[in-house]
Amino acid sequence: MNAPGLRSLAFTVRSAGPEDLDAIMAIERVEFPEDAWSPATMAAEIGSPIGRYLVATAGDEVIGYAGVRAAGDQADVQTIAVRSDRRRAGIGRALLLELLAEAARRGAATVFLEVRADNAAAQTLYLRLGFVAVDIRAGYYPGGVDAIVMRKELRA
């Protein structure tokens, strides 16, 4: 059952592969129009041995994606995006929970991420999942928007 305010939507989360690049890039360009990654950068991320990328699908349609890099005892959430017409259905949460599980499997003790200071919905999700704000990167995003650096400890 979905929490109040969430739309019901059947979706699955699976590992991303090169065959998902075009669908990921279509979302990337819409959701991050001012600073979308290039296809070459995204392809390198999807294929990186120190990372894991996921897609959320509804039927055959990619509706979200996320990626993490883990090296040693630290991991970094590289990106997470859900199509705007599919938000509030638990997709971002499911993607992030799987990234955290992957980071733990790879031996990470700490996970970091950056979030736009003007993205209250994402900040709320991260706080609910145990992330805490630890720093500000002033003017990090296009338009001079600050980045909030957040951290989650996976091990006590």
C-alpha cells in the first residue's frame, strides 16, 4: 500500500545497461536541462566497474534512473531522477534504497550525495532515509543554486 499522497504505480527496479542509455538520456535532458550529462559521460558511468546504475521501469518504459559509485569505505550517489509525471509513487525511494544496499554490499561505511538547495522534495526523502546535511557548496548548480552535501552512515 502506498503512503497517503502517493500515486499507485506498478514499477520494477533493475540494473541499467547500455541498451537503456537513450531512455536515460531522454529523462536526463528534461529533468536537468541546464546541466545534463553528455551521452558519453552517462555511458561511461553505466559501464564503470566501481559503480552501479539502476533504472525503474513501468512495463517496457524507463521512468527513472539512479547511480552510485563506491570505492573503499565511501560511496557517492552520482545521480537520481524520476520523470516528473511519475513522481510521488515511491520510485525515487526505491531507487535510493537499492543504491544504499549496493553501497553496503561493496563495503561502504558512508554514503554522500549532493542536492540542490531548492529541491525540497528530494531533501525530504534524503532526510527520511537518514541522511544529514554536512556542508554547502555555494553556487554549485547553474543559476547559482547552492548544493547541500548530505551524508549517511551505513555502519555505526
